[in-house]
Amino acid sequence: MGWIKPSLPDLDVAEWRSRPHLQRIKPLAQHWVDHGFGTPYAIHLLYVAKVAGYAIGGLAVAAATPGIGSLGNVSSWWFELVVYQKIVIWTLLWEVLGLGCGSGPLTLRFLPPLGGLLYWLRPGTVRLAPWPRIPLTGGTRRGPLDVALYLAVLASAVWLLLSPGDPSSIPPGNTVGLIDPVRMVPLVVALAVLGLRDKTIFLAARGEHYWVTLLVFALPYLDMVLGLKLIMVALWWGAATSKLNRHFPFVVAVMISNSPLQRVKWLKRKFYRNFPEDLRPSRLAGFAAHTGTVIEFTVPTVLLFSNGGTVTMAALAIMVLFHTHIFSTFPMGVPLEWNVFFVYSALVLFGHYSGIGFSDASAPLLVALLAAGLAAVLMLGNVMPRLVSFLPSMRYYAGNWATSLWCFQEGAEEVLDRRIRKASGLPVTQLSRLYGQDVADMLLYKGLAWRAMHTHGRALMGLLPRTVPDLNGATIREGEAVAGMVLGWNFGDGHLHNESLLRAVQERCGFAEGELRVLILESQPIHRQCQHYRIVDAATGLVEEGYVDVADMVSRQPWLDSDGAFPVRQLRRDPTAVTLSR
């Protein structure tokens, strides 16, 4: 990796472009093993500076609370529950502004480096309602009401950050009271109503975590602390449950290759079976993956049921190292602030307040309802993933993600760029301004190679010939990149770039049959070893659907076999669909 320029394989670009699609993927996948994305070190430092700004800003906001103290005296108040409340609200505000997950160059945001508020304050941009049949939520165009609701979310969050503690509700061991729960109502309501009109913003605010936390702040002191612990444990357990699959070892190998701190090539290669020709994960990758899953199940359990002492301190140390390691790999989507928040939460809730347990609950029914609700969403999201976003389902970095590839015929991508109101240009346009067309093309293909190194990416590569028979005449883009450009935010949720986004794009672009087709792959239900796929034409709708088996994904290379064949169980195909081969 260079300081400013990305690291790419030494290839003749003209010759590389002339190759078939899968043969273009192969050298980039092999290059990934040693260099990851090849991100310049300056970009990593940019993210570190951003996280430092988040941390310092959060502490400064907390210190401004009357009665807390100064930034120079953090050790005396970092554990105060009103400070925890302020950090939660600050983190929600940071995320809903677009400064956290899904921001910066590692999510194809260069000029400008963020989306978020640049989109959501702009009337005419695209919004997607989660359930558009609900009255007053239909349509895909952002209007004055949506902008007003977004401003209400920002204003109510700032108001809470400026709120004093209630002197009548000072918890034992604290010096400042909690924020009056009534003050939480405007933010809770505004974000919920806005989320019904635009699911993207609710997800960007990490509503499954921070919005639920705001509700728990209304509970009595002891129940509140217990409820906050349950949310944290549910997130850990949910993430661990989602990793009980055959996909996760692939994720671990790919993440280690992309870590800027891991520079030992021979060690990176040990995470693959036989570099450079066999890039399936090795036993070492499998061991590391399963060890991480065991940690996420067992250590939070220890924290939940221990009440301090050496055992609790040891468990806390493990979880701090666990999240520090995730942070150090700079995972795609860059949820860096989220991992910092997890470390802080663990130290406050399970460290300082380790003595509060289930026997202390004054409203056990409310606590039980919270636990049941968290478990229900987790179960539904894993058994019927098509119904629930991977964020509320807590399927973080498990490799089992819904995703898509968008296939544009010549000129179609430029039409999308011209006709859709947004705050940034196409990723290829932004990259070309920075590095030139050749580097831009290869970097975007490097993203496809990254996708192909995961199990679901193998299936996508195998399904592409069924989507666009003439791959050499098409432009293939990640659905993630399209969603980021059109919606203003992207973070791995394939439900943001499925048929709902395609319909919104078609309303504005009016593509003819065959000009744009989207290949959609749903997540694997936890109880089935297959994944549902759909091929959808922007103009005519469903072209084909069926299933692919996980066993076929894990046995193949990123570049598949020489002919790219991939077995499917086809359910139906539109016999009138035009052939795109030229």
C-alpha cells in the first residue's frame, strides 16, 4: 500500500480489459490476499482522525452537562449514567448525520467524503419506505415533510445533548441525575415517524441499537441498567448466532488480508488453503472464525451473570481486545465508532455497574418484555431473512448477507447519473478525477473481486451469465455502490438495493427492456442450506428466480471454473425475456 496511491496488481490494463469477466476477477482476488483493497495509508489515518473527533466530541458534550466536571477530570465522571445517556445520543446523532458507518473513501465516497445529511436535507432525492402501503408513507421522492422530520431528529438530539440531569433522579453512586425521560419523546417519535417514510435514515441511525436504547432510558434506574445490559448481550449473541454457518471463515480470511496492521504476507496466505490457486479459507481461518463465535457467545454470558471481581475483569479485557481487533481490520462499511462505543459500553455497564443483576429488577415484566422482543426480532431475521434487515437481525459480518449486482448496458449508467437527484457523482467518476480512468476501473473491479471472495460472491459470479449473457458488453456494479450514490448511505444491507430501489430508479430513468438488470441474492435462512436468487429487469420485472446451494458456493474459487458454470435450482423464468447477447 502507498501513502496516497492505492496498491494494485501490475497488469497491462488494456490486456486485462480484454479478458472475460472471471479472468479479470482472478488476478485481483489473488492480489487481495497480500494487499487487501490496497487502500492508501493516508485514508486509514483519515478514519483514525475521524474516530478521534467522535470520541473527543462525545466527551466534550458530556462534560458540558451541569455538575459533571471538566474534560481534564474524565476519570471522575466517565461512568455516570447521564454521561452514558449523552454518549448514546451523541453517537446516534453522529451516525444519522452520515459521519459514522458508510462514510468516507472505504465506502466509495471521495468527493464529497460523506452522504447522509447532504442527501437527506435535499428535496427530490430518493427515499424508500419500509412498508409503503401504510398511509402517508407511499412514494419515493423526498419532500418538505421528510426534510422537516429529519431536521426534527437532529434538533431533538441536540436538545437532549444540551439537557441537564434531573436532580430528583440521581442514581446511587452518581453525582448528577438522569435526563428526564419526557425529553426523549421528541427524538423517539421523530425518528420512528421518519423511519416509516424512509427506512434508510432509520437504519443509518442504527435504530436497532440506539433507538431501542432511548426507550430503555425511560425505565427505573436498576431496570434501565439491566435493560442496557440485555441490549448489549443481545447484539453479541445475535452476531454470534448469525455466524453459525459455512460463510464466516471466508469473511475472516478476507478481513485479515485487508488489515493495514497485518503486513506479514506469509501469515496472510496461511488463511487460505493454497495461495494463489486455492483461495478457499484454510483451517486456520476456520479456527479463528469459530473462536470468535465462541467468544461472542460465552464471554458476554459471563459478563451478564457475574458481579465483579477477577472473572468480570478478565471477561471485559477479552471483549475490549475483541472489538479492538475488529477496529484494526478497518472492515468494509467501517463501523469504527460503533466498535469504540461497544468498548465504552462494556466498561460502564459490565465493569462499573457489574453488581446490578436480574435479582435487582423492580419491574421484571418490562425487562422480560424487552428480552422477548430482542429475541423475537433475532429469530425472525435468521429464520426469514427476507423480512428483516440484517441490522435488526444482528447478522453483522457473518458473510451471510443479502446483496445484488446491477448490470448496465452501454450508456445506461450515465442515464442514471443524469436523471437521479443526488449529492455526488458516480463512484467511477469520483475515482477517475483522483486517479484516472484506468485505476478507477480496476479499483471498482477490485470491489467485485472482494465480493467474489465471499461465498455469496461465488454464487453471484455464477449467476451473472444467466442475467447478462454478454458480460463483456455490460457494466457490472455492486448494489452497495448504487445504493450509496442514490440513497446517500450504504452499509451492507442488500434490502436497500433490491426491487424497491430498482422501481424508484426506473420511475426516473425509464430504461428499455434489457438496459438494466439486477441480480439479487437473499441471505441463507439459518435452518436451510440454500439461498434464493432473483433476476429482475428494470422495465419488465422478474426474469428468473430459483435457489443456489451453499455447498456449491464453498467448494468453488472466486473465479469459479474455467467456463463459469454454476448449478441452480430454477423455479421459473420468463420465456419472453429478451436475450442480451450481441
